[in-house]
Amino acid sequence: MESTSNHGGIKLLLAAEHEAQQIVNAARTAKMARLKQAKEEAETEVAEHKDSTEHGFQRKLEETSGDSGANVKRLEQETDAKIEQLKNEASRISRDVVDMLLKHVTTVKN
């Protein structure tokens, strides 16, 4: 009778082991599926970011190189305006600079 009881216990243990193996296999399958899904999501996100960055770059490139003649003309006007501003500033303070230099050159320190 003890043999039948042991035999039933062994069957019960084998059944439990089989069930545990099925649970582990299901978990592995679910993990692999989730990893595959995560990889696909990451690839999609990277592609979207790349497209967005490329689109922004192309837009910026079009804005800056659209009409180079107009850009050159605009830069020339800005440069001329800056030169005129610097000339005005130099003429405004030139007398003060000359006076300061003369003061330092003619002052004798002992």
C-alpha cells in the first residue's frame, strides 16, 4: 500500500514539474514577444526622430540658401550700417582719446 501511495506522490510531483515547465516556457515566450515588440517600438521611434531631424535640417537649409543674392545684399547692408555706426562712435570720442593720450604723454612721474 505504501508503494501505491509513493507512486501517486511521484505522479503528483511529475505533474507539478510539468506544470511548472509550462509556466516557465510561457514566461519565456511572453518575454521574447515583449522584447521583440520593444525593439520594433524603438526602431519606429528612432526612424521618426531621424525623419523629424532630417526635415528640420532640410527646412533650415532651404531658409538659409534660398536666394543667396538676397543674403549677400542683406549682409552688405548690415556691414555698411555697422561701419557707419563705428565711424560715428570713433568721431564722437576721438577728441577725448587724444586729450587722454596727451595728458599721459606730457605728465612726468618722479
